[in-house]
Amino acid sequence: MFISEQIFKNLELDYIFNRITVYTPYGDTAKKQMIPYLKEQKSVLLEEYERIEKVVSLIQKHRYTLVDMRNIFKHIKDLRGSFKRIEEDEVLSTVELFEIKSFLFLLEQMDVNIQKLNWNVPLDLKIMPMPSLMDLLDPEKNGVNTFYIYDTYSEKLLSLRKQIKDMESQIQRSKKQAREDVQQQINMKVRPNGEISVNKSDQKAVKALENCSRLVYSSETYMNITFKVKLEENIDEILKKLEELKLKEEEEEFVIRTSLTQALKKEIKDLYKNIKAIGLLDLLIAKGYLAIGMEAVKPKISDKESLTIIDGRHIKVSDTLRKQGKEFTPISVNLKKGVTCITGANMGGKTISLKLIGVLSAMAQFGLFVPAKEMTFSIKNYIFFSLGDLQSTDMGLSTFGAEILQIKNIIERAYESGLILIDELARGTNPSEGYAISKALINFLKEKETITVITSHFDGLTSDDDIDHLQVKGLKGVDYEALKEEIGKTLEGGIEVVHKYMDYRLIEVKNKYEVPRDAINIARLMGLQEHLLKDAEKYLQQC
């Protein structure tokens, strides 16, 4: 497995995937079927990057055409149920035939838009208009996006409908004549439906209606009584014949729908090809819009185990900060096979740096552009991310126990090319044992095939020459007295002010024993009693 569901969630990849906006049911299926590209699929991944790059260019050059294309996507319905019925020789309903005809119209519109792009569309994305089916479902060639069982489908149907129409006309003429005769006889207005109502208190009118041989009692209420015009005896016979004709019409329409369904079955493979192409095209265009929206770049692939990110941005954090009127500080890393430790005080952004490395790496292997100025990576077999806040209530494990269980499982894959990200290992146990476990894990992983990044507070983990040490720049270079004075004046509270001046960039530490000092400084800025801080500094000097 490249990435587990829990790690996908912890890296907040769902935030990225939710921004991949597809409009067709087939695009939604293609999106749900997205899987990471692995080493043996390098050429396919490179091709996907090229496709996204092409779409980005098309969006920029043909903005309105792409908008039109996406508007067409919004009208495409899921026809897979109807297609399955076709394959199983079930006769399609008139509504289903109408939906397929509408789909064929949309195919033609999409093809027109694609022609405007002057794009040599890859075969698996190519939309194929189906004129033969269009002629089948639009036999009168009126070009209107409606459908019914046309008379031209059958001489028998044409004849039946003519007879039905003639009989209905005859019935209407007879009803009209009967209504006019009654009106003349009783000198009162009869409604078009052949009914007449009078107030019960008007005994003269009631008597006139009761005495009219052409009227029969229909119904009454508390206030009124209603009569209706009695039809001629031959009308009942005509109505009976009319029902027989309509049954025959339905039978003939069924025969025609059966024939149309069979004709569609002959083209079912091309129909499926079209919906698959639509899904892939919808997804590809969505990836292009995502890349533009994130100001993302095409990743570069290296055959050497490495990961370089220049000015990478964590999109979710960046969006949150933007809403607050703040900017995300881009992060750059240059990682190689072995272990890199990131140190820094709490609030310093170590976890964000770790998540950024994981998110951008996963995005690249899922065939997406990445929010960075530049990124070069080697394709991994897996990404592992331990957030350090796990707890398994089902197994009765503590946070520490659940974390160790996951790390135990990933160690078995340390001989593969992978990316291991561990945030504050062993934070759930005592410091001395936590340090010992962290040191042992680092020593084990530093010569393995993986790229491992570990954040930690423990001193001494970076003492070996073959361990790279990065540190969050934090509050280096900040005037603490001025900062403390600003905190005293603000109504926001100290945390907001500290965040404003915190530099989340990572810097390489040459002195392997150098550890971050921001924790005491932050505590002082937050107003912790000075005598406690003096003692802390004294103990720190003894370490």
C-alpha cells in the first residue's frame, strides 16, 4: 500500500482532493479511482504531467472555451444504468431514449469546443460524436433536443395515430354539439367539461336540470348540485374502440423501442468509450484548474533517492492564514536517503513542515502539480506519517503503544524506497526512554533505502555526522524586548503576536549539538515568572 487511509487523513490530503472539482458523474468516478503512480509507471506519470501542463496552457489561452466545456459537463447525466439495461436486452423507456439523445447532442457540442482548442487530444480523452445514433434518435432531423416515438418509425404507428386522432376529433365534436344542445334547451351556460352546477336554493333551476333528458345527476355539496351532459349512445362504442387503438399504439411503440434498444446495443462499446473519455477529460481539466488555483508547478522526477522542495506551501494552512490577512512562509528542504531531524520549539511549525513534505510528495505521485516554486523527487513505494497522537481504544493501547505498533509495521518496509515522516517520536513516554527509542530508530534508518524525516525535542539525536539537522528558524534575530513590549500593548494576546514574528523556514544546522532555544524565550514572552526562567536557563547550561 502506498498510503493508508489514516495517513491520507492525517496529511489532510482530503483538503486537496476536495478542491479537484469535476462536474460529470464519470469525472467523479475517475477522481475516486485515482491511485498513485509507482516506479514502474514513471513514463505514464511523466505523460500525465505533460497533459496537465497542456491543459493549463489551454485554460490560459482559451478561457471561455474551457468554461463552455465545463458548462456542458454540468448537463451530463449518469447513463450507466441505461447502458447496463441495453446490454441485458431490457427495453429502454422513452425517458431513457430521450436522455441518450440529449447525451448525443452534448457529444457534438463538446466536439465543437475541442475543435476550437486546436488540441491533438490523446486517444483515451477523445470525444467521438455518434452521427448514426443521432440519426436513429432524430429521424426527422429537426435538431431539437426532445424525443418521442416519431411517426416516421413505423407505417403502422402512423396509421394507428391517425385513427386515434380522427376518433378523438369525432368525440370532441360530439361533446361540443351535445353541450350546445343542452345550453339551448335550458338556457344556461354549460362548462367545457360538460358539467353545470346550480345552488340548491334555486328550485326553479334545479327542476329545469332534473327535467332535461340530456343531463344526468353527477354530484352535490352542501350548497350546490351538479349535473353533466349525457353523451350519445354511440360515443361509448367509439370510446371503447379508442382505448383498443391506444393499446395497439402502445404495443407498436414497444416494438419500436425494442428495435431502438437493439440498435443502441450495437454501438454500446463506443458509448462506453465516450463516457470514459469524458470522465478522464473532466478530471484532467479539473487538475489543470487546481494547478492554476494553487499556483502549482510540474514536479521533476529524479532516479536518485532525493526530495527537493523550493518554496513549498501547505495549501490548507496558507488558505487559513490568508483569511486572517496573513501570508504563509514558504518552506524549502533538500532531503536525501537517510535520516533528517527537524528541531525547534513548540509553535515553531515543525509539524507543518513535516506535513508539507508528505502532502507535496503524495500529490506528485497522484499525478498532480504541487504548490511550490520547484520540486524534484524520486518515486516512492510508500509514504508513512506518524503524527504521534494516535490511540487505539479497540486494542487497549495508549498513544505511545499505538504509535510504536505503526512504526513496527513500517520498519519492515525500510528496505524499500519510501518516505517516512515521524512527528515527535515517543512523546507519549518518559524522556529518557523516549530518547533511547528515538536514537535506536534513527541509527537503524540512517543507512536504509528510505528518506526519513523526524521532528523531535530530544537533545543528542543529531550528534552523528551522518544525520542531517534542520531547525525551524523561529525567533532568531527578533528583538525580544520590542516584541515583549508589543505583546503588552496588544489586545490579541501574546500567541498571535509571536506567530506574526515566527519564521517557519528551515535552516541547516552545522553544529550537531545545537538545540533550539525558542521555548524559554517564548515562555518569557508569555509572562512566565522570571525566577523560574532563570532556573531553567541554569539547568540548560548544565546539559
